[in-house]
Amino acid sequence: MNRLQVAIVDYGMGNLRSVANAFKAVAPDTTVAVTSDPAQIAQAERVVFPGQGAMPDCIRELDARSLRQAVMDATQQKPFLGICIGLQMLFQHSEEGNVPGLGVYAGEVKRFPQAKMVDVHGEKLKVPHMGWSQVHQTQPHALWQEIPDQARFYYVHSYYVVPDETALTAATTAYPFDFTGAIARDNVFAVQFHPEKSASAGLQLLRNFVNWKP
Amino acid sequence: MGCAKRIIPCLDVTDGRVVKGVNFLELRDAGDPVEIAQRYNDQGADELTFLDITASSDNRDLILHIIERVAEQIFIPLTVGGGVRKVEDVRRLLNAGADKVSINTTAVVNPQVVEDAAGRFGSQCIVVAIDAKKVDNQPFEWEVFTHGGRNPTGLDAVKWAQKMVSLGAGELLVTSMDRDGTKIGFNNPLNKAISEAVDVPLIASGGVGNLQHLVEGVTVGGADAVLAASIFHYGEFTVQQAKDYMREHGIEVR
């Protein structure tokens, strides 16, 4: 088996083709594959950890495929990109189904509180938070290269991460309060939005990930 | 500080071609779906909706191929609807590259499909499409119709919207049958009534004839996204012109 440059972790929760398509578009010479083989993930140069659906199901399916260890190892060893639930699962605990996450980072995954979802004009904000919102970069990072601060990315989620350590946050988005839109630590970068669906800004972030040397 | 209001060009697809009708009838050809999708993407569309308007079983595979081709080159959300009858249909469309699947007639015939699909794939990818028409013979104002607008259901569109959200719909695509293809503007009272009754985003559809209609869809109708077909297909306006116009009128756009 050839060593993959980018392994996209497949644990059976939804369609990962758009993530793979986006990598193929930005890095046509890179070997990219969607895989549920722990050995292939262990050997890959870079790991992408996407996710959609409900977090309890994601954790269950990850364990059903014996992928937890491969993912945990990747967070310690190589360039790692978490997307959406793939960000949320890195934390200790989620309000969604009241389940423990992988616990790579201390913190909680919370639901947008319906009662507080009103903007400055008194307009009701919908949950899920679905659409293009501005992403404010709170620390410089290789993955933000060529992406303007406050660029808009596509979000679709009802839960968001609250890291214990605020220094983990790499970007915030206001909806209506500032929540963590991205985190960064050593070889790990993870985002709540969907770069694979965020047009040119999203594609640039994926291109940056392929070239990233943490 | 919320989300930018989305502009969603809608591609009605039949026999592998994009078409457009008036009041759900009189179809005319508007071009190749992949080419049109690419053009709207380049113009800055926030999302694309494909509706398989014939949705026979032969047609089903055709739209899957179209979605696959579009998803390889376009990196914005894609919604696909038309003829979704089973959870398995939802899975096939998602696997072809759809980000969201829109369910219309089946939601009425078998609401369990909405609940099961949302439970399995998440509410974020389940859009319930509601075709509504103003009626005089009911104790409510707007009635839900199915089968491409042919069959009345006796259901109140506002209550129906709430029920669909309670079953797990993550978004509602509300089409006014009275307005579809007429170019006289969205049915803003209908959209407003539904938007205020639910917490999920609402896409307004049916009746756009000019850019002011898009603005009113948001400011009067309370829509989170505005969907239009003919004003874009026949080159009257580009998506970029629509965004510029909305921005000039104080609406947050991407």
C-alpha cells in the first residue's frame, strides 16, 4: 500500500466525498483518500478528521471501527485537521447526548442557548447556525495564510466548543456572542466551519494545510 | 453579526437539462446543469439548489450523475430535491455529493422519513420543502400542496412547518405556488408567518422578478435565504448584481 499524503478518516457518518473533492481540486498531485483503515491512517503524512451528524453517534461509530487510537495518535504526531464534529470530538465532553469526547483538550461542547439568540437589532438568530459568517483570526497561523481576517466561511452547526484554555482558540465568530470557530495547538488545527464548502477562502485553507510544516 | 443572507440560484432539472416553468407548468429549456452551476459559483452564489422535477426512476440516476459532476468542481453547499421517497434515497443523494436533501411530497405522505433521515444523517442536511397556496375554503390562510402542486392536503402551511421542524427538519424551503414564475415578488406574509413560527432557517422561493423582491424577501418576509431561478437563468441579473443591490439596501451578504 502506498503511503497516503492526506488520509481522510471515514467512520461511516455521512458523505466525505466533498472533503476529498476539495483536496483534489487544490492539490491534484497529492495522494488523498477517504479511509477507515487504522493502519493507513497511522502511516499517512497528514490526517483530516471530519464529521457530521450527532456527536454520540460519531463517537460510537469511531469506536465500532476501532479508529479511536489512530485518531488520538495522529493528534500527537502529524499535521491534523479537524472539521465540524471533528473539532468537537477533540474535547472532553458534549452536551449533545451528554457524552464524553476524545478528551485531547479540556473543555465542553455546548448548544447555542435559544434564549440568547438575538442580534443587536433584536432580530431572532436561528439554530442551527447555518450560512456564511465572518471568521476573526485571533492568532497568526500558517493555515490563515492568504486568507483575509474576517473572511466568510460556511457554518452549519447547533453546538460549539468552549475550550478551558482560551489560548487554544485561533478564531472566533459572533453569533451573537463570540464562539470558538477554530483552535490551534502544535500539529493540530481544527475548525467548526466547513472549508470544503467555503468557496475560495475554504480551498485556500485546505491548500495551506497540505503545505503546512508544523 | 448573524449570517450573511444567502442567495441561492435554483436549477430545476429534467432529463438532464435545466428548465423553468410558470406556476409549475409550461417548461422551457435553460441549459446544461453543470455549466450553469459553474457560472453561478463564479458569480458568487452562496449555495445551489437542484430540483429533479420529473423524478421518475430513470431520471434518478441522471440527477445522481449530475450531482457527482457538480460536486467535483464546485465548493459551496448543494441541496438536491425531487422524488425523495425513502431514507435510502437521501443516502444516495448525499453520497453523490449533495450537502442537503430536500423532501416535499414524501414528508406529507410519510413524515417518518423526515424523522428517520434527520436522525440518521443529522438535521443539518434535511430540508423540508413546502409548496403552499392561498385558500378560501379552510380555517387557515395557506394550504400545503404535494405532487408538484397538484394535490391539496388540508394542512395548514404554518402548522405543518412547525411539525416538520419538530421531526428534525433543519431548514425549510417555502414556495408560494401563487407566485412561482410570476415575477411579482415573494409571498412575504406567508414567509413571515412561517419564519416567526420556527427557529430554523427559511428559504423563500417563488415569484422573484427583480432585485427589490430579493431585498423584500429578507426585510419584509424574514427569510434567511432567497431562492431564484429565471432572473439568473436568462441573464437578466448576475448573482453578483443581486448581492451588490442587497448590500446597498443594508442587507449583510457574503
